Amino acid sequence: MNVPNHVAIILDGNGRWAKQRGKERTYGHHAGAETVQRITEDAARLGIKYLTLYTFSTENWNRPQEEVDILMHLIGTTVENETPELLRNNVRLKLIGDIERIPEESRRKLYASVEATSGCTGLLLTMALSYSSRWELTQVSRRIAAEAAEGKLDPAAIDDSDIEKRLSTAGIPDPDLLIRTGGELRLSNYMLWQCAYSELYFCDTYWPDFDENEFRKAIADYQSRERRFGKTSEQVAIK
Ligand code: IPE
Ligand code: IPE
Ligand code: MG
């Protein structure tokens, strides 16, 4: 049945999960990294084509330096260690965000995995790292302004597709389903353009506890929705 083509996830709740257990926040990030592996594998198994994970936001740079350092290290080593598994599952890795801000050692590991998995044809796993939607849209605006100033683009003719093809997600269809774990009811600067018509699913489960069962619950909920894209129910029933 109608598995979403593109699932985006705001993985939230690592810190609270750890705190609940009397541990440091970073203990939760380690547990969360394991969930990333499990859910990626499950998404591939389910035949989902695109999985886009909000892993580190532009705003997350403002966290205590020690937590940022540990996260950066963890992201690099997890991706490095996981690359053979990505290859086994035919998963291609893509990065979106201001990757140049990632410390060099982790950045190298990330790029190495992107390169190693570049021939994979199954699931496209996009990790949003040092990403925020406003950052992305600002980049797009600069490019469009520059091209207009050079006379390559007519301002009056700019349409949706001119913006879309300059986004870091260019070529990837918009998310059908956006999941946020951890109980907060907000988007926290995630893919504001791309999620214009995504179905939203919020759950209280902290990310380290989000498992295959929870994932399937979110998908089942998505499957029960009627997506109208501004039309009437009668119109979409005709197809
Ligand atoms: C999500 O968990 C991971 C990142 C944002 C990097 P948090 O670290 O935000 O955990 P909580 O929300 O504080 O519990
Ligand atoms: C959103 O989580 C960012 C990521 C999941 C990477 P945050 O924990 O940073 O979001 P806020 O601060 O609760 O909005
Ligand atoms: Mg959080």
C-alpha cells in the first residue's frame, strides 16, 4: 500500500532521553545514532525512496561547545562505520547544509561516504547537517539576485521552479511525510519550502526509542490521510 516516496524526520529528544536515565545528553546522542542506522535500514526495506534526516541545525551550533564537539565527532565516526552497511543496503548518502562549517576530520569522513556510496541506486539518505531552511533560502536568494544582476535571469519571469532548482534538495521530490519525534510541535527551521504540502506527524517518543514499530505507525497514519493539495475531496477522488 502507498508507502510514502519521501520521508523527512526531525529526530528530537536525545538529550531528554538521556536525562531521564540520569546520564549526560551525549549518551542520548550515541543512542540516537543507533536509531539512525535502524530506521535507515527499515526505510530501505519498506521501499521508501528518499529519507531526509535533520541531524544538526544551524542553530545547534549555539549549544555548549563540548556537546557540539562530541556531536561532530559522533556524526563522522557513525557515518564512517556505517558505510559498509549503506553499501550492503544499496543506500546512497547525500549531505545538505553548510558542510564547510563541519570540522575537517568529520567532514572528510562524510565526503568519503558520499563518494563510496555514489553508485548506489536504492534509498537516497540525505543528512541535513549545519542546515536550516532560512540559511538555504538565503543562499538561493543570493544566487538568483546575482544571476538577475548579470542579466541571466529576468526578475519578472522567476517562478517556483527557479527557486526549486537552486535548493540543496534540487531533483528530490518534496517530502510526503514529515515526522518529528520528542513531543515538540514545531518545524525548527526545517525544509520550510519543501514541506509546504507534507503530511505532518508528531509523536512523543524520544528519538532513541523510535523503532520500526513506531515508524510503521507513522506510515500507517500517513496512509489514512487524504491529500488534497488545495482541491476538493471530490476532485481528488476522481484522480
Ligand atoms: C536531537 O536531540 C538531536 C539534535 C538536535 C542534534 P536533542 O539533542 O535536541 O534532544 P532534546 O530535545 O534536548 O531532548
Ligand atoms: C531540531 O531539534 C534540530 C534537529 C533535530 C537537528 P532542536 O532540539 O534543535 O529544536 P528546538 O530547539 O527544540 O526547536
Ligand atoms: Mg531537541
